[in-house]
Amino acid sequence: MNWSDYEVTIPAVKTANELETLEQKLFGRKSGLITEALKGIKDVAPEKKKEFAADLNMWKKKLTILIDEKKKELLGADDGDSIDISLNLPKKERGHLHLIPEFIREVEEVFGRMGFDTAYGPEIETEEFNFNKLNIPADHPARDGQDTFWAKGVKNTVLRTHTSPVQIRYMQEHKPPFRMICPGKVYRKDSDATHSPMFHQFEGLMIGKNISLANLKAVLVTSLQELIGRKVEFRFRTGYFPFVEPGMEMDMMWQGDLSTSREGKWLEMGGCGMVHPNVLEGVGIDSKEWQGFAFGFGIERPLMIKHQIPDLRSFYEGDLRFLRQF
Ligand code: PHE
């Protein structure tokens, strides 16, 4: 075989094994054809030696290149030192927070900027904190089995029905003046499109000197407007909560291209008012010297208005088609 025959043979090789065999045949240390031929240079007649050596080296180079090229072709990037940095990997999917914890963070941030401290309290509460210290009399309807989940076998213990007990816990530990908010889960025996047995609230409390309903309104309207991210209509109406006097409820209007018949109707956001003197005195705060407001708002409700979500239960169903929209 002539060296030039290998110019055909090498490119025609089909497998890496075949190529390996061929490489050994030509360049093998012991009896490779090229190896042997190189060794033979010394026996060539002196006048032909130069030409013979030059010719042989030319073929050695040529065939080496052909073998290397073939190797690359057969082994791809696997030949040890080539990394294909142009490779397009599929985009990594990144998760994100669920709407509710995301909103809670925003609440903490917006109120934080207005000087409100963030506090947390237990979800399993005593009757004392959930009701008594909030001036809720023993015969108040909120106490009966209809609304409240009472703990079985543990006396006077409930799943908290609102975040208001954290007001009490906070006031027992801090001296006025102070401002705090408390986000968290609350529980009630209730379930329909705008109620769930577990939902979230954020409580607010501001105690100081000369605090009035005007401050309450300013804080609520400013913060909710910012949290919703666009102009919404609010309405305050009188409401009864034993732990505030006067007490109010605040509603927000369904606005936008909502695909339900709720457009233009009001949705209740929560209750608020001036902290009742009995509550202040109960935690040892002189109600002649200090006064302030409190509010307890739903978290799902403003989110429903913000994102035009018609059914509150969508928040908890874990349906990715719903969750991925936000
Ligand atoms: N805790 C009340 C509720 O859950 C709301 C509220 C909080 C009302 C603070 C007044 C002041 O309905």
C-alpha cells in the first residue's frame, strides 16, 4: 500500500475502534508502518536519504492530521480538552414567592417605612388573649362554636380568630409610644368565595399622644393605596368591635375589567377604630395619657382587588396555572 492510499482509508473509517487500529498500524511504537519507516531512514543510501526523509515526514504530518480530524469527528467534544461554550442549555426555571407571603413582605416594608415595628404571635391562643383582654364579653356571639375553633381537650384554648391578641401581647411588653403591625394566619369556621377557614390578616396598632381617627385614616389610605399599586376607592362605615371605640369597617371597591358581576360593589377589608380605654387599662396603659388606633385587615381581600381574583379559595388550591400568573 502507498501512503497516499491512507488518504482515502482514514476518512472512510466508521468507528473509533477502527480508527484506533489504523492509528496503531501506522504509528504504533513497536511496529507501526511509519515508525518502522522512520527507523529505516538510516539504512537508505546517503544520496537518497534527504529526499526519503523529507517525503516520509510529509506523509507522517499529513496522516497525523487526517487521523486527528477523524478522531474529532468520531469522538466529538469528548477528546479531552475541548469544551463547547456555545452549548445552549435549557433555561433554568426559577420559583417565586406565593402571592400571600409576598404581600406580607410588602406590608412589612410599606409600614416599616412609616415607622411600624413588625411583631408576631402564636396561632394557638388562650381565650384570655383572643377574647377577654380585648374587652369581648363572655356572651359575645364571636365566642360561640359557630365562628371559633376551640382546641379539643385543652381548656380555654382556641385557634386565634384574629391577629388582635398580638396587640395585647405587644402592649404588655412595650411602653408607649409605639407603632406595630402583625401579619399572620387566623382561623374561623367559614367557607365560601370570600371566606376560608384559614386566612391571613395583618393587625396594626399605633399608640401615642394626640392620635386621632384622622391619623388612622391617613395611615390606612396611604398604605393600602401603595399596596394595591393603583387608585382604588375606599369607604369607612361605623362598625362594632368591643376593643375599639369608635369602631369602623373599611371597604374597597371592586374596580377593573373583572369578569364577574362584582364591578362597582364593595368588599370589606377589615375593622379599625380607636383602641378602647378598657383594653389600654387592662395592660396597664393610662388611657388618659395615651390613646391610639388599631386595625385588623385581611390579606387575601386586598389581593383579590389588586389582581382581580374572584374566588379567595384559589390562593390555597396550589394550582400552578393560577400561581404562575403572578
Ligand atoms: N379583629 C377584628 C376582626 O378580625 C378586626 C379589628 C382589628 C377591628 C382591630 C378593630 C381593630 O374582625
